[in-house]
Amino acid sequence: METQTTYRKSERGVALIVALLAILVLSVLGVAIMSTSQSQTWTSLNYRLAAQARYAAETGVQTTMNWLSSASYPTPTFASYTMTTNPVQYSGKAVVLSPVSGASNYPDATVVTNYGKVAAGTIPGVASASYSTTATLLRMTSGGGAAWLPGTGGGAMQTWQITSTGTIGGVLNATVQVTQTFERTGKPIFQYGLEALGTGCGSITLAGSDYTDSYNSAAGTYASQTAGAAGSIATNGNVNLASSAKVNGNIAAPNTKVGACPDGVTDAGSKNYAGLTAVSKMTAPLPFGCSSTPCYPTSPAVITTAQNVSSGCAGISGCTKSATTDSIYDGGSSKTVNDFTLAPGSYGNITIDGADVVHVSAGTYTINSINFAQDGQFVVDSGPVIFQLAGNCASGCPSESGLPSGYSKTEVIYGAGFAGLNACAPSGGKGVIANPDVYGKETCGPSKATFSGIPANMQIVYGGSDTIRLGGMPNAAVIYAPGASYYTPGAPVGLYGSIITDNFNDASGSPWHYDTAEQNSVLQLGNFIPVGGFSWSKF
């Protein structure tokens, strides 16, 4: 018989190996879990730092735009820029503002300095957070805001691209760059050729052979365009049309009934207008932030002394008399007159004798009243020129009787003879251009050049209730006088521009040519708004 023998291998130590393998597996898992957890921690930290850096960059964008929207950023002098390029250029290079010394390209050193104070900073409550911005001016037009109208702001229609770099410093740091574009637009203040806010009979009175039409001064002179284009008017009260008067456009009013006053339109002819448009009652705020009349600008200070430019220029601060005289065309014949210049500033009750010519240039003039004693002319050498009429007429302002019923006998502007404002544009930007030939044709000076005054270059602003009385020769201006009355007697010589007033009476039979360019040049500016979203990148 054979005997079977069973050999058994020793299994001692297997448990140790299994334990070691388990420990190894658990260790690997532990390391993986720790690595994943650490990675998530770093990811969270990086995300937090990037978010903080981005918020810092966005703070820089908003801080920069708040400054550009404020009064601390003055309206630029447009002559310094090339505005036909994108970006806008100064001295052949893009217009840039930067807090880095020597990196800005801007014509006003004060603006560069003040920009540097706000364009770089830190974020309160966030350690080591800072921002630095640069601003590039992409587009700009000379259609500026009306700083004299509450809530509009000054400045200009501009498009800025803001590039802001936000940084979080420390052992771990983050840098984010944000780029955003902002655009400021506006709505036109002068939407009609005439706008009368009065609610009574004859708030607009067109006598004789009055008519309204329109043209666009940006497209050329009135004479170069088709006459008879629509020149619409608006009133809260009654429009009184003489039998030969004509509105080449619509009449807008809350009351569109035709008939005897208090109906909206009293038409002695046969529908001497294109149509009637029903509108809500129109309002226009007083200028200079005033709430009641009389309403004076707060800056610069109002002066009420008598100042005769023709006889006492040497005693008037800001007035200069030329050493030479000029020959103008006045009333159909040549006349030798004195030539003066007024700098922007504050003036009293200005009188201009004879047919003297007074030059004005872009800027703001606070003037208590204007008296063209006989003839006389303001020539705009560069614009826009803003006449802030104070009209503090306790004494010294012109006055006359014979004005329409209900009109103040005191006048903040009195113009007679061949007196006028901004009748013709100077050749080459500066030079005496004479009073127009008002006998048959509205032409400029002995050379009979085409009438070429740009209305938006002469902005007349008045917050009182006295009368503005102009006549005798054509004027090119935009007039904002919501509480005043406007009266034109004399020969039918023509007016160019637009007006907002309380009551309007043209007894001269003068045409009124609405300049539609004012829809883009005299604007109630809005706020800067972001356009096209924004982009950001992390470094």
C-alpha cells in the first residue's frame, strides 16, 4: 500500500502584505483626496483674487467715468482737435489721458494733472487692491451740452474707451484688465423754429407777410438750399396768423381747434400752414438752476454798471479797441466804424453807439443788458458764444413804450436801426464782416457775400420776464428765454435760428428760418452710457 503525503505551504506573513497593500491604497487615495482638495483651494483662491482684481478694474472704470461726467472735466476747446479720425487726434496722435507721467496726449495740462489724481487708486477694505486707467477719446462732435440748462451738464458729445487694470498684490497676486466704451449723446433743445410757452391769445403772432421755413447751416448757406422746407412752430396758447402770413410746416399745440381765440389757431387766411399736431402742454425749465423770475446766473458775478463800448472801452475790463477802423455796409452805403473786441467774462449794461462792430469769441459772457443805441453789430469770431443775460433791471436797462399789450416795457436787449447779432460768418474765422444789405437781399457787406451766420454760434440765454426786442437787420442766433417776450418791429429782414420764449410777436413781417442743424448742435446732454458691452482678460 502506498502512503500519500500532503505538503502545506506556510501562510504566515500574508496578513502583513495585505495590510501593507491596503495602507498603500489608502495612502494613494489620501494623497489624491488631499491633492484634489488643495487644488480646489487654490482654484477658489485664484478665482477670488481674479474676481477682486476685476472688481478693482471695474472700480477704476466707474471712477474715471464719474470724473469725465463731472464739472471737473471742462468742455474741450474744439479747435485743438482733429475730429474726423477715430480715435480723435491732437497734434497728430490719439487723444489719451493717463496717470503715467508723459503718457497723456491732451492739450490741457490741468486736465492731465487732475485726471492723474483719479485714474489710479486703491480699494477701501480690500488689502493690496489697486487700479490704474487710461482713457482714449474715440469720437467727439462740437455739438456741446447747454451748461446753462439744469440737469444737462456741460461738456460735449463724446465717446471714450476706458482701459482699467486691476491688481491684487501679495505672495499670490492677480491682474485683470477691463475695457469698456461709453458714449454721451443728447436730445435737441430747439426742436421747432418757434416755441412759445404762453397760454394766452396771440402767444405767437405772425403779421404782414411773415413766413417760416427751414434750412441746415451744416449743409451750406440758406441761399444755397431749397426755400420753403418745413419750419414748424409750437405753442401752449393761440397762434394768430395774418392773412398773408404762412407757416411752412406744422403748428403743434395742446388745442388744435381753428377759430377765434381762445382756439389754438386763428387764421385770417385759408389754412396758411401745413397741418396741426396735438401735443401735451410744453414746459421749459428756467436756466441757471433758478426756480422763479427774475433769475440771474450765479457765475460770474452780475455787473449792473453802465458800460458804453463805443466811448469808454478803455474803462471796461475785457474790452479792447482796435487801432484801425473798418468800412461796413450799413443801410445801403459804406460807413467807417470803430472795431472792438470783448473777451469772455462779466459785463454790465452794454451800449453800442453808431454802427460799431464788436468781436466776440467762444466762451461765456454774463451781460446784464444790451442796448444797440442805433445800428451796431456783434461779430462771432469763433463759437459757440454764450450770452448769459442777467437782466437785473432795477435800473439801467433799456425801455420803451408801444410794445404789444402784456409785454414788459423794460428790455434786456434793445436793437434798432441796422443792429444785429452774428449776421455773417467771418472769412477765415476772424475779421469784420459788415452789416447785411437789407435792401432787397440779405447779403454781407460791400462784396454782397452770401449771408452765412451760424445760429448755434450765438446762444442767448435769459431767465427773466422782460422783453427781447430785435429788428432792423437779420440775426443768426438761438435764444432760450422761456419766461420772456420777444418782439420784432421794423423792416422784414429775416431771422435765422430758433427761439423758446413765453410770447412771440413779429410785427415786421420778417421770415423766420429754422436751422435744423440745431438738432445736433445745441443739445440737452444725457449721461454717459456703456455701449457694446465690455471685455476683460486675466494676466
